[in-house]
Amino acid sequence: MPALLLCIGTLGAVGTVGAADLPPLSHRLTLIEDPAAAPPLRLEDIEGVEHDLADLKGRLVLVNFWATWCPPCRREMPSMERLYQQFKERGLTVLAVDVGEDMDTVFAFTGQLDPAPTFPLLLDTDSQAAQDWGVKGLPTSFVVDPEGRVIIRAVGGTEFDAAAAVDQLVPFLPKP
């Protein structure tokens, strides 16, 4: 049975919730002092293409666990796309893992985003990958270094292209 995942964020008072009503996204990432090997991750994306983290050795990989019903997840998605566009030529890969939803739900959601993601949206329909990675709430993100170790964690909504977050990621990217 899949674990219950919580959306990390506050919805405020009952009623309509707009972006202004939500807490700001974080601009800081948490460095992991004793990096360990990343758990396996092999899932299909919304187009049926399989992606395997093991095939991405040598690249810096942002693995983001999210869901369409989670407001901070929805808010941070455009910043991941901007980060990806800025650094994909330097070796950054983004894998956004939707937890517990089906392809139709995720596909419909992508039409609401600006900019729309061009990185893979993977489907963890049974939430097994989230369990394997120790995800307790959404969104939760991990950065895997080119050697395959988890070196950074971000719990809660993150503005990935904010200067503070970029400054933490750039040292791990291959030199241009």
C-alpha cells in the first residue's frame, strides 16, 4: 500500500487560494554532508519512454517528486524549466517524478504551465519510487552528482532558478 504523502506548504484560510496567499518558495538547497549512492530510478514518462537514472552518470540530475494537486509543486515547476534551459548544455538533467497520478492527469496539467516543461515528466503511479527515495511530502527534490550520489535535498517548494539556488548548483556542473 502506498505511503501517504503530504503537500508541504500552507493553504491559509478556507477559500480561494492564490499565489499571493501561499508562502514564498525557498531559494536555498540543503547540502548533504555525507553523500550516498542514489536509489534506483527507472520510470516511463508521459510519452511512454523509459528513463533510467543509471544511464545519466556523468550528468548533474535534479530529481523532483511532485503531484498536480500540490500548490507548491505547481508553483516551482516553471523555475525548474528555466533552470533546465539555462544549464542543460552544461550537463544538467531534470527528471520530474509525478507521484500517484495517471498519464492523463499529468498531461492535462502540463497545458497549464508557462513555460511548459521540456524535461521528462515521469510517472510513479504506484508511489514506489517515492517510497524508495524516502519521500515523506511533496514537493521533495534531490540533486544527484555526476558520480551518482545524492548531494543536495530540497523539501518544500523551491525557486530553482533563484540566484542563491543556482550558486549552490553551479559548482557541481561540468566546466563549460
